[in-house]
Amino acid sequence: MNELENLKEIADRNLGGLQADTRLLHQILHAKTPEQTKKIKWRPILVGVAAAAMLLCAGLIALPHLMRYDGDINVVSHSAGGETNANGFLLTAAVPKGSVKISDASGGTPSYRNLFAAAKNANFPLVKLGNETYRLLTAPDTLSDSLLGEELGTVAEYTSEPAVSSAGIVSNAVEAGQSVYAVKGMKGAAVAAKVNGNLRVFQRVSYSGVAIVGGEGLEDVLLGSAQVVAMELTDVGVINDQSEAQELMDVLLTNAQYESASESANRSQSLLIWLSNGLTVQMNVGSGTLSACGTWSCPEFFSAYSDAVSN
């Protein structure tokens, strides 16, 4: 049996003098007539391909060298469906980069839209400050300096398992040593921190069996002191009149009953809430409940919202 070091000689002999290099590839790509194509000696090439496969298995072929081609080849252009940061978290999805546009109510009922950054493995991208947890939003892609509040501290530990860490401020999205800031007017309902060099917004959510803390209510963990200017409820409609949107929020804040720290299992809808400071927050909706920082029941809100859209 021939030794492995003789395989290259066997391959060269079967190629009949042809060299599997860029010149041969150029000949193949630019053959314009059947006569020109026949001149390339296809049978030796096929034999050579088999020999090349043997060489590849033996680890004697440098694949990148064989595949390199310096001529002009038309390729299919492509782009990713979203942007991913260095940690692999999806940062943009079905929302416009840097902002969230209010759906056109005249175009029919809005479809589901999600502003929460996608989870990686078991956890979504978050910042955890003691018992309070904040989830990365896809928009805005950079927080305005005018909304940047006081520094709350720095990330003590960057970990893929923030639920088991007791290091103070921990994150699986913000690097250790990075500062975490309050967002003006949100009173703890949102924080900001740099992700891949951009100052990003994180919304208060439930996590690891913890939602509201102490005597907090829905307003504390969702709005702070910001006013509501518009709303969008999946499959129902858009409310873009500020006074009407604020009235609906008042109904929700007055009548919402806290159910549990977990989110509703059936999340087929979302409630997007545009605030007077330019930010947008979200509640997941399903089975007649709303979830963000815990699950809340409020049939009065859904009834009032349907009436507002139909009027």
C-alpha cells in the first residue's frame, strides 16, 4: 500500500498535468463555448477531485489556498436580520433602529412587537441591582445625554448566571467596571449602562422569583413620573391621542391587581407605552393579564381600551 507521502504524486499524475490552482478555476469560469469547455479535460479533473479528496482526508491539502480566487466573481449580497453585540445578544429585531414608530391606526390592527432584547441560553440580557432586575431594550440604540441621571454604581461581576451571584451589581450584558445610571424621570423603572460602547436602556422586570419589592406598585416599576403619550395593543389598536392614552393608563394603575412574580405563560400580545420623555416601555399581554415586573390582572383596562379604539 502506498504511504501517505506518495499521495500528492498520485494526485499530480491523475490530473494529467493540470494544476488545481486559481488559473484552472479562471479557465473554468470563463469558458464561453462548448469547444472551449471540452479543452479543459473534464475526465482528468474528476479523477483529480477524487485524489484531492484523499489528500484532504490525509490533512495534506491547505483548503483555504485552493479556494482562494482573485478574479471577478459575482456573489450574492446578504445581510443579517438583526444586529448582535459581542455577547451574542440580539439588539435589533422588528423595531426600527434607534426609535420605535407608532403604528398607523388606519392600516388595521397592529401585530405583535417585542422591544425586549432576546434571551441567550437561559437568561435575557440584564442588569441586576440587589433585588431589582432590568432587561435590555432594543430601542433606543443610544440614550440621549439629557436623560442620563445619577450614577448608581458599577458592575461588580460579569456572569452568565446572574441569579446565583451576590456581588452587588451584576450583569450578563454590561462588562464589569462599567457604570450603571438612573434614567431621569423613571424613578427606578429604568436604568442605563453601556453595551458595546453605546448607552442603552434597561427596563424593570421580574426575574428569579422577584418582581415588586416592599410597597412598590405598577407605576413605580413601569413609569416613574413620566407621562403617557400613546399606546399600542397587539390585535386591538393604537391610541395616539395623549389625553386618551393617559386616561387609559390611569385606569390600569387604579385597577391593576398584582398576581405573581412570574410572567404570564401565554404571551401572544404586547402593550407598548410611549412616554413623554421619548422612551417606550413594554408589557407582555396574554390570558387577560399584563406582565413586565410581575403579572397583573386588569379586565377594566382591556374593556376601556377596546371602547377607546372603537370610538
